[in-house]
Amino acid sequence: MNIFRLAGDLTHLISILVLLLKIYATKSCSGISLKTQELYALVFLARYLDLFTDFVSVYNTVMKLVFIGSSLAIVWCMRMHRIVKRSYNRELDTFRHYFLVAGSFVLALVVHEKFTLQEIFWAFSIYLEAVAILPQLVLLQRSGNVDNLTGQYVFFLGAYRAFYILNWIYRYFTEQRFGRWISWISGLVQTALYADFFYYYFMSWKNNAKLQLPA
Amino acid sequence: NDDDHYHDEL
């Protein structure tokens, strides 16, 4: 464990707490893409298949349970909760995310570290996470104004993977054999997808203006 | 060797 990875995990946790706060405090999920939440639930379920077989540390197991539990709880809330589901922007959240699932799975069948079930699902989860934010970014562009908590949620979600890139650079120089290029490339693509959001987020912060993504 | 497939990251 290094400071970059710890910062990344905590930033990821903060993004989830901000999202839970927004939904719980406002009893609303307006501006949140259910499709992105479903993709993240799938990412965690596919990546943590080894939850009960490979014990890494208490921290690792607890965080996996928190990520799986929170993502499923948010999807449940947005689909089933009587009050919350009314504020879901169904008509704006129209990204065909099944293509992202299919594409990532096909790519994982072709490009993986080892042809085992666990490795293929791991690669699938890495590729899917790289594109999972797309429905959310599309929804933000369509819904025009972005409320603060939603903006902060997306910001922390993007920042966490940037910390992971620093973690991979750190591990590359400190551990002889750390060549996990699947994570490298996907992590770079994932962070790059946030680039324009980060730009508009920073500008809105600098000008102390409401965050507006150009349609 | 197995440890290079040992996913210790979240």
C-alpha cells in the first residue's frame, strides 16, 4: 500500500459518500445516471469475485464489501425507493450502456493476463470501469445545470483513478516486476474521459459560477 | 508464478 493508492481509495470512498448524501439528504436522484450506477455495480461484482477466496487484508475485504454494498444500494434506491425513483431523469438517461458491457466483455475475452474465469472478469471490470462514467457525463450535458453534490460526486470519482495512475507509476519504480499494462491503459482512458468535465468544473470553481457543461 | 495475478488493488 502506498500513499497514492490510499488517497485514491479514500477519494473513491468520498465520491460514494457524497452520492449517498445527495440521495439521502435531498431524497432525490435528479442528475444521477442510473445506468452509470448499474455499470459500477457490475464492475465491482465482476472484479471482486475473489472476495471469499483470496484474502489480502482486512482493509481490502472491508473496502470491497463497501463498494459492492453501496453500489447495489444506490441502484436499488434509484429503481425501487418510492420517493427517490420519482426524481430519476429517465428521459435523459438514454445512453445505450449495454454496448459498453458487451464491448468490454468481448475485449476482455481477447485481451487479458491469463485465460481464466477470474482474470477475464477482472479485465472486463477494468475495461468497463473506464467507460462506466459515459452515461453520467451525457446526462450532465443534457440536464444543463449540475447541482453541487452531483458535480462533487463526478469530480471525486474522476480524481480517484488519477491517484491510481500515480500509484502505478510509484509501484513501477519501486517493485521490479510491476507491469500491469491493462490497468495502465484503461486507467489513462478513464481519467482522460473526465478531462473536459475537470476543465469545466475548475472553471466554474474559479469563476465561482454554477457548473454548466456545454450541450 | 502466481503472485503476478495476485490482485491486491481495489
